Amino acid sequence: MSADFNIKPVGASVAAQFIEPAPDAAREAVPTQLPSDKAVTATDALGSVQNNADADNSRLSRQVVIDRAAASIVYQVVDSRTSYVVRQFPDEARLRALAYLRAQDIARQDNANRKTDLMA
């Protein structure tokens, strides 16, 4: 039995289109005529809203840091212009908790390994 395995994509899923028929009330409704000052028209939403993820990602850099106190690997996304950490996993509170628990374990091991003479 082999210890490695591969995951290969089989193909893209196909989405079936389902066109729902209009309800009877909508087919029998009388068209509404509004004055031009009361009418509502759809705006060109694509022209005004720009979701350009590449512009934001160009100034972000990814870093991997080893936190020795917590004995953990930290993944960070840093803004190159300001050097501020935008995202981090695990977060600061989790790293502090890990460092505290690791220090407690080391202190417990030091106490267990200490050879003391209890006989007077």
C-alpha cells in the first residue's frame, strides 16, 4: 500500500438552468404607468462600483515567522507601505497563551528533573 495519494479534478460541474414560469397574478396584472419624476430606473452599477482586488493585493506581502516563545509558526499578511500586520494566524492572544503554557511546561519539567536531597 502506498503512503502517498493524489487528488485530481475530474471536471467542472455543470449548472442546470431552471426557468420558473411567471405566476398567474403577474401575467394578468395591468402594466403601471408612472410619471417620469416618480419612475425608478436601474443605474449602471458596474460602472460606479469597482472591486479591484489586484490593486489591494499589490501592496500586501505574505510572511512566515517562527515564534520561539510559543513554539509556533505564524502566518502574516503585511502592508508593504506601512509595515502593519493586516492579518495573522494564529492571533496575538493565542500566541501569548501558547507561550505562557509552554513556559509552565518547561518550569514543571525543570522541577521534576531537579535532584534535591530531602533527607536531613
